[in-house]
Amino acid sequence: MEEIANLFHGFAVVLQPFNILVMVVGILLGVIIGVLPGLGGANGVAILLPLTFSMSPTSAIIMLSCIYWGALFGGAITSILFNIPGEPWSVATTFDGHPMAQQGRAGEALTAAFTSSFVGALFAVVMITLVAPLVARFALQFGPAEKFSVYFLAFCSFIGMSKEPPSKTVVSMMIGFALAAVGLDQVTGQLRLTFGFTELLAGFDFLIAVIGLFGIGEILLTMEEGLSFRGKKASINPRVVFQTWAELPRYWVTSLRSCVIGCWMGITPAGATPASFMSYGIAKRVSRKGHNFGKGEIEGVVAPETAAHAAGTSALLPMLSLGVPGSPTAAVLLGGLLIWGLQPGPLLFVEQKEFVWGLIASMYLGNLVGLFVVITCVPLLAAILRIPFSIIAPVILVLCAIGAYTVNNNPFDIVMMLVFGVVGYVFKKCNYPLAPLVLAIVLGDSAEESFRQALLGSQGSLTVFWSNGLVGTIMVLGLIALFWPMLHTAWSRMRAAATAA
């Protein structure tokens, strides 16, 4: 009851006129940041952090968190309309979102993405409200071995539960691991695969890779097919929103499963990107319409968007309760709290009740305001597809170049973006999946670091990955996911033999 009373007090703080204005401005800025490829929620929050220095800590954190929500919403826009992920976790949304847009169902795809984002974030906020102390204790159990086991589960589930041929998935993933290894070794300090290029000392930034593989690769494919001088069919009927809302309850099981996956990944912390990939892979495997995934299936939009937003929101929980950021954006927000003289941790809930519960209340209202803002813009966004691609393509190319340059302010990144664009084009022409390649680039470095730290702590013994019930359970789940096709075939044969007998 005390927590409920504190939450209502938090709503009283958030509903002040200035805080509502700050919330709307933050959402709009966040959507713009999410749309620009390569900028990202963390960079956007960091760039706009000075705007909040003259505000009270509560108003400041409300604005920054709403910028984060807006970036989460905005990342889906370019993914669906142009096959260019605005954020790394929006990559999985392109698999079915963009085909839906090409079929004239952009309004339906955008509505499904925005609504699923809201559901995932709301689930995570409710969890933060109810089970913060319990989850905080659980997060403390995650060391290097446990973190690696989560990455291992993500990789294995993508191989074993994908409808793509396992051989092609493994080849694509191995290339991604090789690219992730380029640069300075974080453990030994040695150079790897730089071939004398000083620009490769920091390795390949996954945002550069994502922009090139999807954005430039899509433009090259379209140029080969012939640039369209007529726009795509795009519905601008507002009734599409309500029709989509009427259809979404059919996928409540997918939404609930994605919420659980996302919250788990956000707390552990593995992040929103593996959460979206894992949720999409599992949904594709268990859905009765799994064979339609990749061709414009609305469930393929619901699963990754719900998981990504649940993970992105729940990542704030360890930051508030332990002072351990669960995502890059949470790390920037942590820096903001320290600037304002607030020390995240268990005592924050005792010493700064007004601030903490004001922030939690702003999560509820911020997501609601964000949903309202982006849903009202669905007809306008869908109408963009009516512009001929011959006009849109140069604009996309310029936006991609700007996005690639702003990651590190390095012209070499634009060249690498073009190289990755050619790689993406070749992969698509050879029917090799891009998703495992991106997953390996994004998570390969972190997975390797966790793996080596775990081995250093155990003096090289692999038994560290089965040293307790938590890490052992996750590793076993990963092995089951990896060999799931073989296990499923063996089980089917056993049942057939038992029936025949």
C-alpha cells in the first residue's frame, strides 16, 4: 500500500503543467532522434543532456526518459517504411515490417509496431513498480559466466529455431564474429585484423554495419530492379489504426512471451537487441503462420517490438536500484543523476522518494503520450510511401551518410558504410540471412569479453559455465535450442513408432 501511495504522489508531481510540457517536447525530440539512422537513444540523450541542467532533477529526468521513449518509438518508422533500422533493436522489425509497407500495409505495420512498443514498455514499468527489490537481488547474481550464457542462448536459439538453413545461418554468424573481432583486444591490448589501417583500431561500429547492410543494400537492390518513378500504394485512412487494434488481441500469447523475454534480457543485462532477435526467432518457430514470416506477417512486427521496448524499459531497473546501468542509454541517465547529486542504489528509494516515484509515474504517462503522438502521425507517415523511390533514394543515401558520420565524426565510417552496403547486397542476392550476421556483430564483442573474463576467473576451466543452477540452466536451454530440430525430429519419430505399435 505504501508503494501505491508513493506512486500516486509521483503522478501528482508529473501532472504539473511544466512537467507535461517537458514530457511532450522530450517525446517529439526522441522520435526525431530515433528516425535519424546511427544517432541512437544513448547519443541523443547525451547530446540533449545540457538542456536539462537548469531544470529540477525530477523535470530533467522526465525529459531525458521521454527522449528515450521517443527514440524507441521512432526507430520503427524508418525500419518499416525504408528498410533502414533507426536503432539496432529495430533490425528484426524490418523482416516483416518493410514487406508489409511494400504491400500497401504501412499504416497497419506502423500501428502494430507502436502499439506493441507501448505494451512492452507498460509491462516493464508495471514490473518495476511491483517487484523492484526482488529483481534487484536477482540481477546481482549475474557475473561474466551468466552474461555469456545469455548471449549463448541468443545465438543458439537463432540457429536452431530459425526457418533458414542452419548451414547458411552459421556461415553468416561466423562472418559476423570475425568482423566483431576487428580492432583492439579488450583483454590483452593486442591488435587484431586491422591490416595496418589505424581507422580500424576501434573495430567496426555495429551502427555503421546496420546502416550499410540494410539501408545501402536496399538501395542497390532497388537500383538493379529499376528505380520506381511512381510511389507505392499507401493507405492514409485513420480507420486503419482501429482495424489493426481490433486484430492485435489475437496475438496476446506472442505479446506476453515477448514481454517476459524482453524484461529478462533488460534486467540481466543483455539488452534490447538480442531480446528482439530472440523473440522474433521463437515467434517464427512456434507460430502457425511461421512460414509467412519475412513476407509481411503482422506477428513478425509484434514480437520484436514488444520485446525490445520491454528490455529497453526494464534496463532502468538495475540502474535505479543498484546503480548498475542495464543499457548504454541507462548509463547516460546514470551520469545525469550523478550530475544532479543523486546516488542511484537501494537508498535512492528511501532518501529520494519523490524523485524515484515521479520518474516511475513519468514512465506510465510518457509511454501513453508517446503512443498518442506517434499513432496520430500514422496516416502522415504512411503517406510518405506515395513519394517515388527515385526521389526518396537520394534523401535516404544522404541521411545514411550523415548517420554514419555522426557515430564517430569520422569520414572513414562513410566508406565502411558503403562497403557494408555491398556486402548486404551480395548476401541478399545469394539468399544468405543478414540477421545472424548483424546479431554476431552487435553481440560478438560483448560475448567474447564475458567468455574470457569467466575463463580467467576459473583459471581456464569450462566448468564455470555449469558452476551454479542459474548459469547451468541457461546453458542447457541454449543447447536445447541449438539442437531443437534434431530433438523435434527424434520425438516425432518416437511418437510415430509408438502409434504404429
